[in-house]
Amino acid sequence: MSDKQEPRTWREFLAEHLRDPRERQRIASTVGVSEITLRRWVNNESVPRPQNLRLLLRAFPRDQKVLTDLLSAESVVPSLLHPDELHEDITLEPPAAFYSRVLYAYAHSLPALRTQAIFDLVFQQVLKHLDPGRLGMSVSVVQCVLPLHGTIVRSLRETMGMGTPPWPQDLEQRLLFLGAESLVGHAVTHQRSFSAQHPEEHPSLIPAQWVAYERSAAAAPITYEEKVAGCLLVSSTQPSYFFSTRQRLVECYADLIALAFSQEEFYPPNRINLRIMPSAETQSPYFTNVPERVLEVMKQFARDQQPISYPQAQQRVFQEIEEQLLQTPLSGELSLSS
């Protein structure tokens, strides 16, 4: 057991981290002040301004709760430490110039490239806008899955995404089906946005499937004329990150990304009845040979004189995987529509 004493004040906490020259330089750079200013704070010669305190908290993503508690013990700008205030020092809507960029991509991109172009624009802007300090965030599109047989949507699938560390930049390979047990399933079923905190931080009745690094998340349905194509899902390494302004911003970006979808990809509520999908661990083995299965499907259709494209064959394979997953003992008929 270590004899190291826990810091009693936020100044002791900061002083401990300033002992390492490289750490001292990193903190000064993140907060935007000189190393001399940091020393003045430690020696109680001056008090950080509210904006500097926000940046100081961002400099310690792993110890943010510890530092917040230490600051809360003193009368250091108390309102700053409220979760809503801590994270809301951002503009209240996407920049006007960004709307123009998305509309330009929508109007001028070739149909085959339009979806990817709009996805990339929105993903990049969401990360820039909602995670300016690069504390760790992922953003992805979760789409309704057209079933292999029938017309009722029973699951959702993550299709494309982007992240900042600790997530990889490209989330396209994160294969996962989600249903009524998930936050996105809840948002699609009720056709409105929801946010959720990790159960260790804040127990909630809102369903969610948590992945590594994820401490809070927000999901906003992608809608058109009261129909739903899926959800925009944004996850953060920080707890309590999606209150008020941030959740409203996720909704704004979900409205924008709707331009990337064709009308056929939107489904009315009476065609959506999400099932409970198995856990990510249970699903993983089903994705081990997806590329090989896609090529086999293309060969089969070619032999039948009905050639199809790679995306069409890939969709067919995912439809088959959905059918298999729905037959596993860990899936279920229960939905959250009630």
C-alpha cells in the first residue's frame, strides 16, 4: 500500500503535477497560461479566472472528478462546478458557414459520393464543436436495418463513425447490431433524443449498451416527415457530458445529417418494432468472415445472371447476420414501444 497522501486542496493537487517539467509544460499549454502563472496559483498569489478553471479541469480528464471535488470544497466560482456550467462554454448551434458547406455537398456531390461527403463533414464538425479539448469522443450513425424477409425494422446497425483518442479516427469497422436494449433504440422508438450516464456515475432507467471508454452518451433520431432512418450517436469519455446545450447540439447535427439519406431509408413508426439484440461479445464471432461472405454472395448472384454491387452484397450479408442473431437465445421479442 502506498504512503503517498492524497491532496487536501486543489492547489496541492496542481503542485504535485507541476513537479514533472513535461507535465508542467503540458498543463500550461492546455490552459493557455505561463508556467509562472501556474506557480502563482499554487502559492495562492492569484485565483484562476472562470475560463482558466474550465481549461484546468480539461487538462486532467482522468482526474477531473477529483479536481472538481477539491474545487467544490472551496468557494472558487461555485457556479462553474455545476455540470451544466462546466461543459457548456460552447456556441449554442452549428456555425452558419457549416450549414453552407453541408448544403453545398448535398447539391453538388455525385449521388454515389453524397452520403460519405455529408457524413465526413458532420462527423468532423461534431468532434470539433463538442470536444474542442479532445478529451475523447466518438460520433457514429446507427441506421435502421431493412430485414431480409418482411418489412418490419427489428434492429439498428452502426455503419460509419469517427473518433478522437482513445477511440480510433475511423469507426467504420466497429460492427454491432443494436435494438430495444440500447440508447439509440430508445431514441428511435420514441422519436426524440435522449442522453445517458454510465450506471457507475448515475443509475438510470434509460437502456444503454456501454463500450470501453464510454462514460456518457447522447442519441438523436434522424428523421424526415415523421419517419426515422436511425440515430446520430455521440459518446464521451467524460461523465455527465450531455446536458442541455450539448444534447440540443446533437439534435441539430442529426437534422443536418438527414440530408445524407434517401427517402427510401426512412421508415414510419408502424414499420419499426425493435427486438433485444445480443451483447457485443456474443455478436463478435458473426463478423469474422464478412468480406468472404460478401464475395460469395456476389458470385452467387452473378451465376444467377443477376449481378449486384459490393454494397448491395454487403447489405445482404448483414441482413443474414441479423436473422442469425435474432435466433440466438440471448435475443428477444420485447420492444420499448410501450
